Amino acid sequence: MTVSRRQLALGAGALAAFAALPASAFAQSNLSADDRTVLQQAQTYLQGLTSAQGDFVETGPGGQVRRGKFWLQRPGRMRFEYTDPAGLLVVSNGSNVMRYDPRLEVFRQVPLSQTPLSTFLAREVRLDQGVRIDRVTRMASGAYAITARDSRRPNDGQVILAFAGNPVRLQEWTITDAQGARTRTQLTTLRNAPGLAASLFQLRDPTRRPGRN
């Protein structure tokens, strides 16, 4: 069974923000030299985030809260394991992104290249291609936030990426869709995790039964 980009994003909101980061941003006239320095710093950080794990809290437009753990290994692999609601899984094996909801006993998959996750899980992460940067906000503490949208579809919504400044660390993001609905994802922990097991990024269809077509 296949699934649309929107349906899959709803099950993996913790990485869907990167759909808005596919116009050369650094060359935009509204950006100062300091803004461009911040963007380059963010891009360098994200490019270096090749193998990591942590915990997240996702707050949806209606105030509903989802929690879970995640693992990623670029290029192409990630796993989001929700503990609330329990059992919900979103896994990319490098070729396909699979989503399993045990409450509904539904398994779906779509090619990675057709999902929002492909930008962030690419071998090379770029913030200077296909992006319109609306705002770079810098705080005295060194923290900063980048407000961006897809330059090809600017009315589809925006994402705000928030980073700690020293040392640089992705802290959270907030997605606002075309209808104005906001989803906030906070990374409560994030750490490098070399040597992740390959089994984390494998998911067989749990709904298939022996002898079932």
C-alpha cells in the first residue's frame, strides 16, 4: 500500500520540517553578512550530523502531544519510534520510508525520494538551494532561529529551525502549514551515535500473515 507525502509527514513530524529546506538563500538581498554566516554555520552543523539518536516531544495544532525516540544515519536511514501513541513507527531503510500504525494495523510505504525526509537524509545537506529565508533571528546567548520556506511553493507554509549557539545544536522546529496549523517538535536529547545497528532501519510489513496475499 502506498501513502502520500502529506500522510507520511503526519507520522514523522519530527523530520518533516526539512521538507521546506530543499533561490540561493545565501545570496538573498534581505540577508546581512551576519545572517549568511549563521546560515553557513547551520548548514555545516546539519551536514556533520551523520549518525545520531535522541528523544523528542511533538505538539500538534490541537495541543495533542506525541513522544518518542529517534535514530538517524545518513545517507538515507532513520527511525522514529513513538512511545505515545505506543507502537507507531516510521522507518527509512535508504530506499523506502515505511509507516506502521498498530492501532489501525496499517502498514504503508513510499520511495524515500518522494518524501520530505529525502532532503535531510541526503548525503549532502544544503540550505542554499531551493529555499527562501524569511528571517534569521539571533539572540545574545548565541542561539538563533531560521525561518524558511520552499521558494518554489512559498504558500505551502514555513518552518522555523531553532539552534543553540555554543556549541551549535538543533533544539527544535515549528512547522506552519498552508492552512496555518502549527506543529512544534522539541528535541529533548540529541547525541552522536556512531555504530548504530543496521536492524534499526529495517521494517517488515507486520500486517502480512502466512498465506495472506
